[in-house]
Amino acid sequence: MKGDTVRNEDDLAQRLLEPLRGEPDGPPRIDVDRAMREGRRRRRTRHWSTALAVTAVTAVTAGGGTVMVAAAKNDAEPRPTASAPPSAGVTPAAPAVKVNCAVARLPTDGIKKALVTSGDPSGHYLAGRVYPPSGNRRVGVVLWKDGRIVDRPDMPGSDPSLDDINSSGIAVGTSFDGDRRYAYVYRDGAFSRLTRGQASVRGINDAGVMVGSIGPDDTAVPVRWPSPGAPPERLQLPRGVEAGSASDVDEDGTVLGSIPQKKAQGTGYLWLADGTNKAIPLPTVDGRKADAFWPDSMAAGKVIGRAVFEDKSSTSFTTVLYDIAADEFDQLTQLDGPKIAANGSILAVKWLDVDKRIPVLMAGGRTTNLPTKGKRDFVASSISRDGRVLAGYSVGSEQSGPISNDPWVWNCT
């Protein structure tokens, strides 16, 4: 996106809508923030999965609970409300272990505005975006290794984003050429397009398997690329379903995504490593079955996301953890944008009040508030497989000033 004013508005929209996020074409991983950017680019995208996101603003109960958003009626501004905390909120059981984390701002070559978009499982690599002052180098991508900039490659297209990176430093992401979006892989210091037509790539594992979707937004279908340079393979959709998305891939090859459904917004879907596929079952919270499940992230056979409950005037969410092998859910303390590690640790943000969200690490049977250096609002971006290296960015604003972003990394022991 060109222009600081437009990008500032986009970042504010992202901050307000982050709880609805997910990926991408569906549930939360349907990238609500990108949908907002595309809208501002005068795209009239008709994602079945983002319908709710562009018509609601969220509010969360301080200290946890179910999130509720009021649906927009006519052209009136939505009125957010919050429900009472769920009665069964729990965290993963484990002996309580104290975690100590140190925070540092990632270097940005003197650029004041930047953010982290993804990180690799080993904790060595991080990817992000930088926003040089107007008139200088355009918005671009950046890669860090062990806290130092290793490359600021010139990604083709506009509004570029690196949405995932593996332990070899191979990154994947999407950018635009006019109104069309294209998928790229970055390796050996260069970018290459994954397919000639429109596409989006969202995830890559350490084996180099990549996942995303191909086709225009409103008719996109989920695909996997077995390796960089290989043609995309369409993932099987259930009978009667013609669109969907893939947003993450586990180390065993299991693919996470979402598909549309008739009665509610999109819901979570899995393409398993054994070649079978299935919808993620709808969780039950306090005796009520959810209308949808919006996945946020996956690691080591577990998916963390949100149970979605729809009423005539509002939609509410409860954070849950799904164990694929056991086919069971655990209800968690309410979190925003949770990222799960292979060891079961969880990086997320929690609300302290209506305009302050802080990053937290759930590990060792306890929740640790991460140091923030005075910043008030955060977005969680990545967590290493051992739960020791965490990354995200802060969002700040003043009534008379622009939105600011700072990229952060936490190293924990």
C-alpha cells in the first residue's frame, strides 16, 4: 500500500479487528488485516470468510472470558459488548515453572515504523515489514537472523508481506500487481513466483512444503506446493464445497485451513498427513455447540483457535485448543491471536482494558506477562518450537499523530 496516511488507517483497522483475525480465507487465519488493505486498494473482494470481519469491531472482557462483537445494522456503527467470562476457562495442566523473558527492539536500519510478520520454528529467523519515510524507499520486507538484519530483499509487487519462514531461512509471502495478488518464495537471496496465476501462500514447514490458495479471492481453492519450484497441487474439498483456503502446514505434512459453510462463517478444516481430510469438529462451550471454529495456528498435532457463537445481533468467541489425534478440545483463558509452539507453549495477547493489550506466554503451567517497555497494545507474531524465542509488534497511536509500529523479540529462559 502506498502512502503513510493510508497505511496508518490500515494499521488502525488491523489493531481493532485483530481478534477476528485468522488467516486468511476463512476463519481467523483469513487475514482480516490484509482484507482491509485490499479493500482500501479499491478491491471489491467478496471473501465468504471475511464478511463478519468488515462489519464488526470487537471488545473483550478484561481478564478473560468470551469475546463478543455486535453485528452492524444498516450503516450504523457497531456497538461492541462483552459477555460474562466462561465458567470452564482453564490453561493446559502442568507443574508451574517460572519463565524469565528479556525484550529487545529489532533493528530496522533507522526506520521508525516496522513490524514482525512471522518467525521460524528454530527461533533464529524472523521476517517483517519496514515503512521508510515518504519519498524514500517503498514499503518493503526485512529478514532478521539471531536479532540482526540479514537482508532487505526487494520483493516484487506492491504491499509485500512474508507470512511464514522455515528453519532454513526460506520464506513465503504475497504481494500485488495492480488488483491481482501473487505468491512468492524467497530462498538463496532471491524471490520466485510460485505460480503464474493469482495465488496466496500462507505457510511453509521445514521440509519445504508450502500451502495457500490459487485463483481470485472469491473462488480461490486450497493448494500445497510439495517444494519450491514444484507446481501447486489442489487439496480435496468435501462434496458440494467449491472454495476454501490452506493457512498452515505442520512438520508431518498435516495442512490446516478453512472452508465455507451454510449456517455461519467459514470453519476449520484439516488435510491429514495420511491423505485423509476432515472438518474440525465444532466445540461445545458451557453446554452450547459452536457455530464455527476459527483456527489461529497449529503445531505438533494441536490447533489453537476460537469457537464462534452467532446470535441475531452479535457474534462471540471463546479460545479453545484442539488435539487432532485425541479429537478433543480444551477451553482456555480468552486470548487474542494465539500462536502455539511444538512444546505446547502459547504466545498471545490479553486485554487489560479497552485500549490496552499485553503479550503473554503460557508455559510451564502458568501465564507470564511479557515485558513491554511501556507500550500499550501488541500483536503476537511467532513462537519458536521450544517456546523460548517470541516475536511480535506494538501498535501505538495518538489522537493527533500517526499509528506507530515497533518490532520486538523476547528471549526466554
